[in-house]
Amino acid sequence: MAAGNRKRLAFALALTALYMVAEVVGGYLSNSLALLADAGHMFSDVAALGLSLAALGWSQRPATAARTFGFHRAEILAAFINGAALLAVAVLIAIEAWERISKPEEINASLMLAIAAGGLAINLINLRILSGGKKESLNVRGAWLHVMADTLGSVGAIIAGLSILIFGWVWADPIASLLITALVVYSAWGLLRETLDVLMQSVPRHIALEDVIGALEEQPGVVDVHDLHIWSLTSGRHIATTHLVVTGTIDPQAVISAARRLLSERFDIDHTTIQVESSDSRISCNPCDPPARAAS
């Protein structure tokens, strides 16, 4: 999976960097804010794709004595930075667009259309390349969202260019920029929220804590579940720790094996640490054996 995502990101980075230069030049020559906004998105894409590529490589480094979970969170940090960068670019474009609404400027609509059409083609290719990994990795999804923002920017620039060329609506250029900015903010906020959930060790969105507790309590011999914690280390890798209170007549290792299988198959939690306590030990313990533990 990592190797495939690395190739996707590298190819998309090369295409985006090449066309970014064309958009900057075309936007300057045509005096189109929508085109320059799209070029600004592409510039942020180059940085975002480069960051995502570097983070992907960094996340594959082996665990150390100081970082026992390894470097998997590097991808999440890259996704968070990408989301924040998208918001910053959106604010800058919105400010410039607002100024141009009050003071419209002449625009070379023909050149604007040509450059925007080329940008749209490049962005569609990049979206196709990155779509294969966006469900597996928040890091790749962050890069995909950057490219999607550019795709919307190219579409907006084309519509604005046609409006100027056919109807002479110069104000269509900054209006298109504002609409694109609103969509970018919406996408970036969703990405930031998901990355913050991971960084704050929140329960993954597809898992309800009450459902996990109920499922574990239904296991033979389990009479209570407490100290249950569930979080994500990185995209698609979930961790759980819990204490299970069981009847004194049941084999604790059998309970542990069944609980691990349940968490993996039903809730997609592939790393578990389970401590088993005897219900008898809560009443009388003289002497006590240490509780059984298992980790996977």
C-alpha cells in the first residue's frame, strides 16, 4: 500500500509542478485572478504533495526505543499541515477577490481559457492517480483534496473566462474565485477535523464505544468491561486497551482470544491489549495471582 501511494504522489507532484509554472505565467499575462488563484492552489499542491511524499517515507521508518509506535503519525501531521495550508490560501484569495469586485480589472479571457483548460486536464489526471489511495490514508486524502481544489479552480476559471468572453462580465472572475474558496474551506475543515481526531486520540468515527462494550459483555464468561480506550495510530490502524472481568471458572486465555478476534473482525481494531480480572478477586483476594494480559 505504501509503495503504491508513493508512486501516486510522485507522479502527481511532477505533473503539478510542471503546469504550475504555466498557470503563473498565464495568470500574470491575462490578469486573471481566478487563474492566479488556481495557480496559487497548484503552488500549495506542489508543497502539499512534496510534504505528503516525504511524510510517507518517514512513516515507514522502523520503531525505536524512544518511539515504540514508530513514525506512523508523520502522515497525520502532513495531512494536518495540508489542511491548514488550504485554509490560509483560501483566506488570501478571498481578500483579493473582494477587492476586485469593487474595482474590476481588464482580463485577457482567451488566454485565461486556454490556460485554465490545460490546468483542468492536468488536475483530472492527478485526481485519477490519487483516488486509489485516498480511502486508505489521510495523508493521500489531504493531497487529493488539494488537487480537487485546483480542479474546482480550473472549472471556475473556465466559466469565468467564458462569461467575460461572451457577455463581458468582468466581475465573474472574482465571483468565481469566492465560490472556489468556499468549497476549499469546506473540504479543508473536514480534513483538519479528522486529523485532529487522530492526534487527540479520539475514538474512530466508525466505532461507537457503547457497541464495543456491549459486544465484549456478550462474550461467554465476561461480566464487566472497564477502562476501555480506543484510538487510531494512523489512517486505518486502530488500537484498543481494556480490562475484562470474567467468572472464576472460565479460561482467561480463551476469553482473550475471543475478544481479540471480535475486535478485529467486527470493529477493525488490529492492535489490542487486554487485561483479564477474575470476578472473585473483586470480593476476596488472599493471595491473588496477577491478572492475565495479552497484547497483539
